[in-house]
Amino acid sequence: MSKKEHVRFSGSATIPDMNTELDVKVSGSTKLVGNIECGFFKSSGSFKGQGDIVAHGGFKSIGSFSLEGSITSDHDTKFSGSARIKGNLNVEDDLKTSGSFNTDGSVTVKDDAKFSGSAKISKNLNVGDEFKSSGSLNVGGNLKIDEDGKISGSAKVEGNVDVGEFLVVSGSFKCAKNVKAKDGVKTLGSVLINENLETEGDVDIKGGAKVGGDITGVDINIDKYKIKWLWYWTWPILKLLDWIKIPYEVGGSIIAKDDIDIDRIHVKGDVKAKDVRIRRYSQVDGNVYYVEECRVHKKAILANEPIRINIEDF
């Protein structure tokens, strides 16, 4: 056993409490009735456990994995197949999941995290570096990403979304509270944010969006059809569907440090920027403030005449 430098369980096996510096590898139908602390841990086949797992050398699961406790992994961690964890997952390196991943607790990843397939996290998800999700993602608490975040497919977050750098979303995205991305936000698809969307960079929204609160950024562009390749090929169809007028709604105000360019949107609050362009079928219930230039399409509806302000008042 010492030559192989690991402990192996295969077939139908029951594992009691175990504390070893060696790697642990299980295959077949395995049941854990205690806790495991080991080097690297690998499970293939069907695994069911009642305790906690601490893997100092990393963690890998292939097949069906179910654990009543929590997992702590000091290195790269990978789940493929079906995984369900009742407790928390703490990873000191990278995390990758594919297939079906479900946890009733929180997930904390020190480095990169990549989810593909279906992932459901009942509490918070914290990622120390970059984050990528493709498929279906459901987070019951807050989503915090220290670097870039890329989300494609379907994503739903019940808490706040806080991204340290740039956020890119494609597909269906729902956030029950606030979205904050320091370097900028770009979306393509269907977006629902119940509260505020905030960034110190640019906001570029395409497709359809509803924001319950304010949108703030440097340059803010909201335009359903201004996608070059899509515009070229679908222009005749879009002309026929011109009656679909307002795919965007903002419950608060839109405030930009530089430019605002909006199309087919209903803004219940104010619009404020140095340069403002309001395209057709847009409606602004509040005031429109601008410093240098304001262009309003004849088919846009404004509750009040645009107000020019000094840069000092901006």
C-alpha cells in the first residue's frame, strides 16, 4: 500500500472515519459513515456519505456523488456527472463542475470557477478570480466575483451580484437585488434586475431588460437592434415587427458620466448625462438633463422639455 501511496476502495464498500496523509480512491458503490481527511480524494461510480471530507491534495468526482456534510479541498476540484452536497464547499484552488451540481450550503473558491450544465447553490457563491457559467445557474444568496464574470445560458441570483472587474451576460439573467460590476457590464438576451445596476465603466445592453432601480455608469448604451451582423440579416423582419416598441424598462433613473444612448425604453425616473440621445419609441417620465448635446427622436415621448445644465452642476 505504501508503494502505491494511496488507499483504494472498490466494489461495494463501507468507509468508517479515516485520517491519512495518503490519497484515497473509491470506485463502484461506496458508502461513507464517518469523516475523511486525506491527500487527494477521487470518487468514481456511486458514492454516498454522511460525514465531511477534507482533501489536502485536491478532489475529483466522476459519476454519482452525494454527501450529507461539507467538503474542503486545498487544490483543484472537479465534479462531473451528478453531485449533491448538503453542506458547504470550500476550494483553495480552481473549481470545475459539469453535469448536475447541487449544494444546500455555500460555495467558496479561492481561484477560478467554471460551471457547465446545471448548478444550484442554495446560499452564497464567492469566487476569488474569474468566473464562467454556461447552462443553468441558480444561486440562493449573493454572487461575489473578484475578477471577470461570464454568464451564458440561464442564471438566477436571489441576492446581490458583485463583480470586481467586467461582467458579460448572454441568455436569460435574473437578479433579485443589485448588480454591481466595477469595470463595466455587457448583456445580450433577457435581463431582469429588481434593484440597481451600477458600474464605474460602460453599460451596453442588447436584447431586452427590466431594471427596477437606477442604472449608473460612464457610457450607457441600451439598444435592442444595434448588433451589426444581426441588423444586416434581420432588417426586413425588424421593419415588419416595428410595432414591438418597448423591450426595456427602468424603474429609476439612468445617470452617466459621459454619454447616454437609449432606444425603445420606458424610464420612470430621470435621464442625466453630458450627451444624451433618446431614440424612437422611448418614454421618459422624469426630467432629461444634459450638458453639451441632447437629441430626441420625434417618436420619443418626454414628460418635460430637456434641461441644459452647467458642467459644475453635473
